[in-house]
Amino acid sequence: MIMAKAEKQAKATSPRHVAIIMDGNGRWAERRGRPRLFGHRAGAKRVREIVRACPDLDVKYLTIFAFSTENWKRSEAEVTGLMSLFRRYITKEARDLVEEGVRVRFIGDRTRLGKKLVKLMSELEEMTGHNDHVHLTIALNYGGRDELARASKRMAQDIADGALLPDAVNEETISSYLDTSVLPDPDLVIRTSGEARISNFLLWQSAYAEYEFIDTLWPDFSSEVFGEVIDRFSGRDRRFGAVKPAAE
């Protein structure tokens, strides 16, 4: 059933790059009378399913929002548990990601992350660097405004050093200084859990992305639900600011 739907979607216009704000882990756990970290662990397992569904849905690039620059405001216990979960995820999934042809990248500010986690992140990027089946980008300690601030500092320094002329700065130049410089802009941004906001995620890159805000909590976001969202995207009319010519 899933394969048949995937084949149908692949014939239509599928999004090349999908970005997901994975929201609702904590609420999912609380509704079951469990601690919030139980929900985060369930959400981590869901990532594996969604990554594996990408090729059948003709999705080449997947970017997921794992931890924002604002998430440090959460309780110390939750933040510590999340950092431990990230380390375990990388260690546990590394071999499968390599074997399944997934290239992994991390975006965000690594300076506040623990040395062990940063080392694991760099090792996974190196291990999967030759892969091209699916490109998985994990936003970790990431914020769109923080990314633009860091990019602006680097660009300003290059201008001060004479490596970049002010008149040469345009949209393409700015994009080249972002964490996502090697990635295409997302075609579709999905947010789970019923919240209708973008939460500082890929602010520059999503200027012309289509958005889907769905009620499903992230741990319940199955490959079937993913396929339904992709199917709806395929029916959208993307004009990028232009006007569709009138039918003759």
C-alpha cells in the first residue's frame, strides 16, 4: 500500500527538500502519564522511520529540528536527558546510516554543546560523507536568527579583510555564509502537534517554502502520515511570486 502510494507521488511533483519541526514529544508522553524524556525517546525512533521513507517518496533532502537555541530554557533534567539521547542516537544509528546511504550533516552553533557530543557529530559527518541516497540534516542548538547573526559576522570579517567587496553582497552571497550553504532551500516545511508557528527555524531558507501544520504529535508521525502530507504538496500550485497565466 505504501509503495503504491509512493510510486503515485513520485510521478507527481514531490518536494526535493522537506524540513520538519518535530513537535509534541513531551505532550505525547504526558498524555500517557510518562516523563517527557519518554516522549523524546519515542520521537527519536520515529526519525528512523521517516528517513527510511524518504526514497520511496522521492525526497532527497530531509532537515529535522532537534534542539533550538531557545530549548536551553527547559529544565536542566530535560536538557541533560536530551543531550544524552543525542549521543546515544548517533552511536546507535551510525552503522545503519552508513549502510543505507544516508549522508548526515549538523547545523547550528556547536560551541555550547559538550565535547563528546561534538566529537560524535563530526565523526558521523565524516563516516557518511560519501553517501548520497538521502541527505539528513539535523539542526542541533540551531536558531534562524542566530544563524543569520553568525553568518553576518563572518561576512563582515571578510569585508574588513578585503576578501569580499560590499557591492558583491546579494542573496546568493548571504546564502553562501549560512549553515545550509550546500543544501537546496526547503520546498516543504512540516510542523507537527497542532502549533502554527515556525519557531525560528530556517528563516532565510524557507522564504518560498510551502507549510503544513498538522495536529499529529511527532511520535505518531508515521510514514503513512508523511506520505499523505507529500501527496497534498503535490497538488499545490507554486508560483514564487508570479501570476499563473489565464487559461486560453
